[in-house]
Amino acid sequence: MLTSPRCGAKTRSGAPCQAPAVSGKARCRMHGGAKGSGAPKRNSNALTHGLSTAEAIKARKALRELIRQSRNRAKLVE
């Protein structure tokens, strides 16, 4: 058990996971080595809300830039 390969996935603390990897896989049972882990094929749930689409990200960046510009102009007026 002590000589078996380790998982190595990054934990919440940022350190690598020290749990033993599942035989034949690179990760432990908690980080994706278990059968059935991960998203299903053609995961339609990933796009349910649309917050991560390229268009939504681009729109948020444009909005942040407009807010930044308006704050800078408001500081100049004061």
C-alpha cells in the first residue's frame, strides 16, 4: 500500500492528494478514478444556465470595462 502510486490531484489546500491511485488509473477514487465518475457524454446540463458561454463572458468583460471607464470619469469630475 505504501509503495502504490499516488493520486497527485490538487486538493483544496493546493497540496497534491496523497491517496493511492485506483489500479490502472492515475487518480484516486475521490478524484476521478472511480467507475462512473465525471460528467456524462454530451452533458446538456453544462449549458443549462449559459453563464459560461463565450458570449456571456465577453458581455461581462465589456460591462466591467464600461463600469471602470465611468468610475474614472466620475473621479475626474469631482
